[in-house]
Amino acid sequence: MQSLDVTIDANSGFCFGVVYAIQMAEDFLEEQGYLYCLGDIVHNDEEVERLQQRGLRIINHAQLRELRNEAVLIRAHGEPPETYQVALDNGLTLVDASCPVVLKLQNRIKSSYDKDDKIFIYGKHGHAEVMGLLGQTNSQAVVFESMEELLRHELPASITLYSQTTKSTDSFYSIKDALERQGYQVNANDTICRQVSNRDKELRKFAAKFDKVVFVSGTKSSNGKVLYQVCKDANPHTHFISKVEQLQPEWFSAGDSVGICGATSTPMWLMEEVRDSLLNYQL
């Protein structure tokens, strides 16, 4: 009988924006006992459930409009201006945990919009952060997910290009270069968060070191889907799980070295639970 050799990636886990939001929520919950949160505080069901048990109440925008004289957490993704107006009208206290990187991007987009720039945002349709960015332009900016989608639009000669903070820098610059090759004048604003965008290079190296890799992420996390694919490309023996119960002993062989890693929305405590479960295997 031989056990597994298990290592957690020290660079995996929450980005600083999510750490900040969760800390704010926990501090408030300790004082008040409950707190409303607009949307899931992080794209990880296990962490959301942990905080709900402590008194976090997840609401959507329709429920926000019905709420009066309560405290509401704005998560790291940020919100459009209309959310702040609703809060003002309804006497709500906002516990604003918008990520500083996202806020800086919102301000830059607002500034471009005020100058009548033609704004194009490389990001995921419907994503909370992207909705906040669109709100800075009265929904006038164009959101696109790929070069192919962008070219379906009638493009102006001069394009102001932005990106969701969690997109790949390589993809962003390849879009910029492709547009310039086609003769467009591109004002490219690189506002991508390096803590997130550099993860793919680090993860490639990490995944390649092990016989097997367990990637832990919530199924709703865009970042998780991308980073899982990065791991899978570097190590075909990579398995995706959202919780410990999804581990399968048949994935592993006696003496395997196993790397555990995750998305920027994956809590370290969850990866530690996965590690502890794997260390109990006798193969």
C-alpha cells in the first residue's frame, strides 16, 4: 500500500480583490449577523455556502430594487452607476468591495466615453464585471468575445480598445495587432490584472511537474474554465472538480505525485480539503 505525494500550488487561490471582498463581508457579518450581497460574492458555490451559513444573503438586482434601509455588499466585480442610484433612492448602505483594478478600469472607460471615443470591450457577455463596464458608457460600448465576433460589427477607422481585467494579455494584444494589420487605428488600453493574467504561465509550469493534477474550481468561474484548459494542455492527466466528493480513486496510481491548483475564485481551505482527502488514499 502506497500513499500519494500531494502538493498544493502556493500561487492558486483567491486574488487580492476577492480576499478583500470576503474579509469585508466576514467583518460585517461578525458585527451585524447578516449582510445582503448583490450576486454571488465569488464564483465558487462552496465558499458562497460557507458565507451564507454565517449570514450572507445573496440577492439579485430585482430584489435590490425592493430593499429598503439595509446594508448591501458590492462584490469585487464592481457595478454600473445605476446600482448606486438605486441604493441612494432606497436608503441603502453600500459596503463597496469593488476591486481597485476594476474601479480604475471603470474610470478610464468613463473618461473615454465622455470624449466620445468608439469603445470596444474584449470580455464575456453578461459577466458581472462587463456589465459594470458597460454601465460607464450607457451601454453604448460594444462587447465582443473573439476577433471573429468583433469583425461582424461595422468598425470605425479609430477604435478605443479595453479588456475585462481577467482576460489573457496574449489574446488582447493579438486582437490589437490584427486590427492594426487591417488598417484600423487602435488606442489599446491594457487594464488586465497581472495577478490573474500571469497565472496561466505559472500554472503551465506547475501542472507539468506532476503525474496527475486536480484542478479545483466553481463551475460558474470563467477564469476557472480557462485555467483548467491551461493545466489540461500542459498535463493531459488533469481532472476538474468543484468539491471533494467528486474525487475518484481510479484517477490515481500508487506513488503518484499529484498537484492541486485552482482558479482565482477557489478558496485555499477547499484545496486543503482535497489534499487531506487524497493523502488518506491507500493505493
